Amino acid sequence: MELDFVHKPAGHCENGVVANMLRFYGFDLPEPLIFGLAYGLFFSHMPFVKLAGLPVSSFRTFPGVLFSRVTNMLGFKTTTERFLVEENAMKALDKKLNEGVPVGCVVGMYYLPYMPIEYRFPFNGHNICIVGHDENTDLYTVSDPNCTQKVQISRKDLQKVRFTKGGTYPLFGQMYYIDKAPKQLPDLKPLVVKSLKQNAWYMTSQPSILPFFGVNGIDYLAKQMAHWEEKLGARKAALNLAQIIRMLEEIGTGGAGFRFMYGAYLQQAAQITGEDQLKEFSQRITMIGDKWRAFASDAATIFKRRKEAVTYADVAQQIAEIGKLERAFFTDLGSVAKGIKL
């Protein structure tokens, strides 16, 4: 049994799963609109969370938040479930598929058999959508936004990736699905305005006692990075820097990519609200994304030991400047959003 589910690749896994799910229920929304409505742009540098033994930096909201936020805003009724017993998780998945419901799952990337080896890493936050199950072969049909077409996975492998140990954090077979769709979408203008205010608030309102999040987190990273080499030694400093580059350029859409996606959202927001000045904000966040990408390029010269005379102090200064730009951007965006008449 396989659902009549249209698969489309996407720039980011959770956005892609949500977009494909909404399309299944008759609502075709572009990926940037989903990301923006869920006020998905964020930043965190968390020394207390490890990936491959190194601190994790994230350039978006935490996994699962996009789905819950955007579906709630648009009037969908949804359910998210977690399990302690692996077999119970598989039975619950089978039950929803038999009811004709596509099911999103949060899985570990490392053990996905259809993923090329070079793309696998111990990250337990990848989103896929299960859209079919052949009881004769016990193969499940997967809509993975990273793939150009639907793929298949065995029951054993699916169970394994739903409960992958280690990685960024342990998994508990998390799955999510839509219980009921609205007859039509609500007026998007007030939702767009709300999302702009909320994204600005989340980025600029984090208390100083928690320096790891929002624009405070960017400042914190810059201050730490400037002293990595003297505090950690050359090898550990290089590994920490490589981890930042990996999170920024290779994992998911990447930090710069999320800034570009938010820029696309602001273009759409300008059309929906009639506020042309949001197009200027689109250009500003795109420029900030370019600076994140320039930082990654310069930082790589340190890690790869090229001849260019780039120091940790130099790249830390780049991060500090990006922090100032993002603080100003979100402060201004929040002010403009508050002035939009509904």
C-alpha cells in the first residue's frame, strides 16, 4: 500500500516534509513561506551539546518546532508521538499508514541505507515522511526531501534510525502527522506580521544570563573563537572551527542557506502585506548570508593550513561584525513589523 503522495525535494528536510504533507492535504505552499511563518531563523552555539564530541552550533530553530508552529498557525490539527518501546513505535506508524495518513519521522542520518556514505554523520534530527508500506516485502516508502525521488527502507533499518543512540541526542521514535486539515487557509497577512515580530523577538530578547542563543549567541561565539587556539591548542581549535564550518555549510541547508531562505520569505511577505520595505530587509539578510559564507571560506584557510595569513582573531572579528548586523537587522525588522496595519 502506498499513498498518492507527491514527492518534491527541498532545501531543508523539515521544511520539505511539511511542504509535502500540506500538499497532500491540498495546500501547496512554497518552502520559504513555511520556514518564515514558523519564524524558523535562529542561532545558537551550545558548548553543552555535542556532535562528534564537539560543540553544536545551529542556525535555525530546533527540530520539530517548524512543523508544530506552522500547522498551528494555519489551523491544522496535528499529533506528535514519542515511544519507549521500539515495536510500539512501528505498530503506531503502521496504524496511521493503514488509515491513509502520511507520517513524518525524526531519524538519525548515519544509518540511513539509501544515503550516500559521504553524506552520513551522527545527527539525530533528520526529517523524513513515510508514505507507504508493502506488507509482502516489509519495505517502507520514504519521501526524503534530500532525495530526488521516493526511496525504500526495510522495517529493520527504519526501526534502527528511529531509535538511533548517541549522536546529538537520543531518539524515541518521534513521529508526527496531521489529524485534520482546515477547509481553507486563514488570511496570511496577520500571520506574516506575527511571524516577523516573533522571529525578531526570539533573536534579540534572549537574556544575557543565557549567552548561547539569538544574537547573543553570535557574540558569544565570536568571543570564544578569538581565544580557541591559545586555550585549546592548534588541533582542537581547528576541529572546533571545522565544526562551525560543517554546521554552516554542509549540514541541512546551512547557516547561510537559511539566511537566503528567509530573504526569499521576506520577498513573499512584501507581496502578502503590501509592505515594499520588506524587500529591503530581504536584501539585508541576503547580504548577511553572504558574510556568513565569506567567513566559512576564510575559516577554511586556517583549517586546511593554506598560505593565506588568516588568524582566529580575524575570523572571530568577522563573526562579531555579523552579530552586529543581525542584531540591527532584527531590531529594525521588529520595529517595522509592529507598524504594519492589519
